[in-house]
Amino acid sequence: MHYWFTLLILAVGVERLAELRVSKRNLAWSRERGGIEYGSGHYPVMVLLHSGLLAGCLLEVWLADRSFVPVLGWPMLVIVFLAQALRWWCIATLGNRWNTKIVVLPDVALVSGGPYRGLRHPNYVAVVAEGLALPLVGTAWITAIVFTVANAALLTVRIRAENAALATAPVTT
């Protein structure tokens, strides 16, 4: 079980690296168009927290010798895949405007299609779901609790900063 869970965490890690590559390219695109970054002070904490999630999953499963509990693990794996699908739907919907920082393009209306039609911050729904479900695939309940609590605090700061930044964008029609 540990082997398969480790492969899952490594796959999520590779997916995160792919996201960072897309983010870096899109951030450059936004800056070339006069994009203004907001709320960058919490960004290093976010990187540390998300890296810590992956490390915590592995450490807890291996060091505490957690067993796979099918009635918990399989549904949580489905949630992880659904969270990834939502995350990439957000990325695809925002296109070149998506990145991991808070950047607003001047004189460009906010996106209101795709998952943004019904939710203001759908990517954070994916982050919350994955942060709880990913550790629980491997029964790493301590990591799930610690990440969820720390992430709630971080998202309070992040969403506040993002809402303030989005308030500077033109209203969509």
C-alpha cells in the first residue's frame, strides 16, 4: 500500500510542477500586459504549506505505518481526481490569465464563465477538497487535519487579498 500511495503523491507532485510551469508562463504574459500583483506577502507561506502537504502525506504514512482502509481510501481517491478536474477546469477557463499569484490585468473584465459562473473562487474548492482527501487516501488523518486547519487560516488571508484585487477590475457584463 505504501508503494502505491507514494506513487500517487509523486504524481500529484509532478502535476504541481506542471502547474508551476504554466503559472510562470502565464505570469510573464500578464506582466507583459501590465498585470498588477496583489497580496504577495502570503505567497511563501502558501508554497510551504502545499509542499508540506505532500511531505506530510508521505511521512505520516511511512513513519506511522498507516494501512489503506478501502472504505475511506477509495472515496477519497475519487475526490482527489474530482478536485484535479476542477482545478484544471479553472486553469483552462482562465487561460493565460491563470497563475498561482494574484494578478489583475488593467481594463480587463473578470472571467465569469466555466466554474466561475457559479463560484467566485472555484479553485479554492478544489484545494480544500484535495487537502482533506489526498492524505485520507493513505489514512494520514493527522496530515489531513493539520493541513485543513492551516489552509483555512491561509485562505482567509488569500481570499481577502484576492477579493480586494478583483474589486479593482472592471465589472463583467
